[in-house]
Amino acid sequence: MSTEGHGRSGEDDQVLVAEYALGLLEGGERAAFARRLATEPALAAELKLWRSRLSTLDREFAEEPAPAHVLERIERRLFGDAAPARAGWWNSLPLWRGLTATAAAVAVLAIGFNLMQPRIDPAQLATQLVAAIESQEGFGVEFIAVYDEALGQVRVTSLRGDAVPDRDYELWYIKGDQPAVSMGVLPMNERREIPLDADARASIEPGTVFAVTLEQKGGSPTGVAQGPIVAVGTARSI
């Protein structure tokens, strides 16, 4: 998403300031927004406010293990009865840290949006979801996904990790006990905006799980995950 132009709403600018403060903007997008900060005092003031909020976070959040059965349920939704055999470390609770640095960033977004309620339509707040898609041990990839119901799309940003030769990362959503549904392959070190069909819009809600698997080039050809789960996160309201 470009930060250039004057047709952007104030709410979009607030999201961009938050992403800039959290280090989620990269490359040309970050440089373009930095140029706006130099010429738009209101944006600079907003950034100063965000940095003030961030400075208090270190003492606010602690790790919280997720239930041990969560991974098993996710694997059943992704792989069905053909779920691959798991090594012992798949069952380790440290894989399911609830609030890592990326999850803390999600909490920051939630705090920021709540603090800015006087300038945001509450109806729009109710349709914004975010998921910190956190790496499973040994894979080293992380993403953040933001679902905007008004736009009917999920915006996914790669936060950490490298591309794997001749393989692609593939994003899935899982609602309750329903089978996982592919949302397509994800590029590394950049952002992708994924338009959603009516079924996906009806399915993505607080509690919906996002999972990333490592698949063959172009993604799974069967519509069912073939490769290992490399990152998992749960959608939360902001």
C-alpha cells in the first residue's frame, strides 16, 4: 500500500503511523511516509504520541502459554486424518507462547485504536481484526495479518524470515472445527493484500486461526496442506 497521495482518510493515516512506530513499514513505503512526517506536523505529533505509548509496554505484558491441545486441532483442520507424524518438540508448550514481541505489537495496535476512539467510527472498530502469526520453533518466520471487513481484504506483512528455494509459504484460515481454507501464497519481506470472497468474509471473525505452511512452489495443488506448519496466530478485535 502506498503512503503517497492526498485521498487517504485520517483513519488510514493513523494505521500508518502505528505501523511506522512499530517498524512494520519497510523500504520505499517507510521512506515515503518519513517524507510525509517531515512536512505534516499532525502526523509527526501522532508519531510522538505513539512512541510515548510504546515506551510503557515492556512492563505490561508477560508470556502466557496457550492450551496444549491447540496445535493438534490446527493440524486436524489443515491436514485432516493424514496429518504428518510430529516430532516430540511439536508438543512442547514453548511453541505456543501467547504474547511474544509480535503479539505485543498487536496489543499496541489495540491500545492505540482504543485511545483514538473519539476520532474513529465505533462501527469501523468492530470490523477490524489483527492476528500475530508467530513462528513455530525452528522455522524463524513471522507475519502480521489485518482484516478489514469494509474493504473485504486481509493485508499480510512479512515481519521476519527468508524465502526458501523452490518452495512457497501458504496462508490458511481455520474457523472452529471446519477444514482449513487456503488464502494463497505469501511473499517474503513485503506486504500482500488478499481480496476475500463471500465465504471468507463470513468466516473470518475473532478467534479464527491463521496458519502458514511451507509448500511446493505455487502452493498446495490439492487444496489441503502438504507441508509443515511454520507459523500460527489467532484473529483478535482491535
